[in-house]
Amino acid sequence: MIAIKVHRSVWHPLTLVALMAVWLATFGNWPFWQALWRLPELQGATWPSTLALGALLLSVNFVFLGLSLLGPWRKLLGVVFLAASATTTYFMLAYRVVIDPTMIANALHTDAREVRDLLSIDMLWPALWGFVLPGVWWWRQDVRPLSWRRAAWQRLLFVAIAIVLTVIAGRLAFQDLASTMRNHKSLRYMINPYNTVYALAQLGVGRAADVSKPLVSVGEDARYTGAVGLAAADAPLLLVVVGETLRAANVGLAGYARDTSPELSPLKASGELVYFDKVSACGTNTQVSLPCMFSPLGREDDRDAQNLENLLDVLQRAGLAVTWLDNQSGCKGICERIPHLDTGGLSDPALCSQGECFDEILLAQLPGQLQKLEPSRRARGTVAVLHMMGSHGPAYFKRVPQARKHFLPECTNQALQNCELSTIVNAYDNTARYTDHVLASLIQWLKQQARPSALLFVSDHGESLGENGLFLHGMPYAIAPLEQTHVPMVMWVSPAWQSRAGLKTDCLAKKAGQPYSHDNLFHTVLGLAQVQTQARNKNLDITEGCRPGT
């Protein structure tokens, strides 16, 4: 038998750095180049300008990789860069999202249910060509051994030359690049792997800073001004329902052509329910919007400046019973200091399967959760926050029970780009209609209670359904489309609550057309719950002027 010896190539380490730089500048940045070529103002751009931009990206890669792909870390970091590039390339191409700190924060806080929804067979090709094949090749390559002195001066020379090339290419591409990046800010979040590296660095710095910040109290003077000494069954009950990914454009209450609000519309027509049709979200994803909604600070404030207590802390300090029921991916730290329930571990055969429950589980669990709260607090009043699964994508079809699917056919593929747009809209509209049913069921349950009760619903952010090629959400707020920031908000107040608090819903209806935002939630809930504190800004309380003495 003749033995055949296979000789593996032995590379100079800087040659491998250069090859990785070329790969990342071309195939690894395909979404960036595709988006750039689609810009109308670049259709007549000269080849020299395009080549200068490519040379700039390549030379920046030379510098970055020349300083990072060192010694024993070379193979591992190279594979990490390829994996990050392949993953972000798929999502940028499939959903036209961009990779910024909030998008990475969302990814890091995604639970197993959301991960399953995002996985599809369409990911196999980008993973194979963008990560597996080049990654295996990269891992198998050997480098020529060099003395540390020789390796050091060669690498320093390589980086120095790359810096000079970066300056030259930057000067050549500056005029086109500066105006393009200024007019199309999303492009800066599409350059691999720097979008991911930048986002992770930002998050790391932010988390390190948060750890060092003490928790700052809010509303230390908070006091309940309503009736006291009541039986728990007679004390007020306020439900704050946080919707998920429901945009105002597809809500029947807002005038949408389709009937996605068949159960709430009659309540609005009779004057029982108020719909606010000009409400803006704090952010374009849950990770940003949810903490902002419950913060005393607004979207424009520097909420990272200090670690603040939130609305639930103030309500609890005022002596009210407060709880959180979650049918989503968690409360993002908001409910840490109050009793809370996560539905992910429930096994209701009618409403739950494979670790995920339909939103009707919130009503099913609500009575029992309320009974667990401290009786002395419940005698003053209760505020329960219900966090819905709502219209969370891309698997919209999973959010609605089969019997409540009204618009058919619907997209049943997590890879939305493989579905007809009409079927995507059908699936999404089914979630809007189901949210309508859940809210109407909660209101019906509240009507059956003898106690004063109220419900306030607002969605955390909206969703893109293919407009301008965009899907899902999470675009940087400054460039986010209206579909991702315009959200629905409704308020229902029982006659008993109106009578006891003196709140006039016809007055609220007159204010419904004014512009509001998530900034109003903190102050409006305090006003509804009859909690007095200097932390409440009466100018941001929607009920201000509709109650006696205000």
C-alpha cells in the first residue's frame, strides 16, 4: 500500500489577516454594498468613488484585524468575526434591519421562544457560505513560526501601512461618503463586523456603569389619596396592559379598513372606551420602550444618567398592591421588586403548548395572582400590569388560537421574505384582532367585579410589514418609519370608578385627538391610581382636568 502524504499550506500570519480583511470587506458586507448600490443618488456615481470607498473599508479591516488577530487568539477571533458577519448578514438581508446597540440588546435578552421563531431553513445557506465553509478553512490553516521580534515589527509595519492607506482612501472617498452617511444613517449600522463590535462595546460600557450606580428612589413622598378602610373586594383595581408590537395603522379603532376591533369598537361607539390615536412610542423595541414607559423620565431625557426606581416602586411605596403578569420575554427589570408571575412555565392544555401561551392566559391567571397579594394593600387598591405576547413576530401565526384566525390565508413561515405580502398582513391582522378580543374579555371581567375598575392599554412599539422592504422593528429611532413608532392606546373606566374618583370619560374623549407618547404613562397611572407625589408631572397626566380639583 502506498501512503499519500497531504501537505497543508503554511501561511505567513499577515497573509491570513489580509485574506480575512478581503472576505469581510466583500462577501461579509454584502448587505451594506447592496443597500449602497440601491441609493438613487449613487446610481450615477463614478467607479473611482466606489473603489475608493471599498479601499477605505478594506484598509480599515487591515488595521482592525492586524491589531486583533494575534497569536493564539487568531483562530478563535477569526471564527467569531465570520459568525457575527454571517448572522447579521442574514437578518439584514431577510428583514432589512440594522445592527445597533438596541438591536444587540434585544438579541441578548431574547428568550428560547423568540429564538425558535427566528430560526428558519433559509438561514442554512448564509450559515454555510458565510460561516461554516470559510470558518473550517480558516481554522485549519497553519501559520509560519516567526520570532517574536520579527513578528512584532512586521505587524507594526503592516498596521502602519494600513493606517496610511486608510487616510488616503478616506480623503478620496470623503465627499461621497460624508454626504451619503449623513443622509442615510442606517448605513453606518450595516458595516460588518464593526456594527456588532460597536454595539457590544456600548452595551458593555453601559452595563458596567449601571452596576456602579446605586438605585435612586423616586417619589419618596408618594401617598394614596383615595378612600381607605375598604374591603379588598371593594377597593379599586387598575389593569395596565402593555401590548407587544401592535402598530396603530392596523387597528380598527384607528380607522383601519379591516375590522380588527370588532369587540372594542362598540364600546368606543357607546362612549365607554376612549381611543387615543396620536401616541408615539419611546423606542422601536421592547428592550428600550418598556423601561422608558415606566420611568419618570421621558424619551428625550438621559435615562442612563442614573439608576432610577420606576412607576411600580412609587405605587408600592404609596401602599397599593402591585403585581406583574408576563406572557412575553420578561419585564426588563421593571418588576424585580414587586410580586410577579411568568406564564412561560405554565401548562394550561387549552392555552399553552411548547412553553408558550396565548394571551388569554393572562386573564386566566389574574384572579389567582390578585388573591396572593397582601390584603392590607389590596384594601387600598391594586394595580396589575399585564405584559402581552401580542403581535410579536416574525411568527405572527403562532400568536392566535386556530379558532380565532379570521383573515386567511396567512403566512406560516418565520422567513417573512418567502411569503406573499398579503399573507403576512393577514397573519398580523389576526394578532390585532386577537388583542382586541383579549382586551374586551378583560373589560368584561372587570365589569363583573363589584369594585371600581379601569383598564389602560398601550403598545410598546409598532412593526414594519414590508413597507420599503422593511420587516419587524428595531430601527434606530431617528430613522425609524412611522409604522414602528405610532402605537395604539385605549382607556376604559367603570362607572363606579368614575363616580368615586370623579373622572369624566367624556372629558377624556375630547382630549383623545391630542398628541401623546409613552412619556405620559407614568404620570397618568399615578393620576388614575390617586397617588400624590412630586414625581408626578400633572402636565403629562392625561386625566388632568377631567377630575375634580385638577
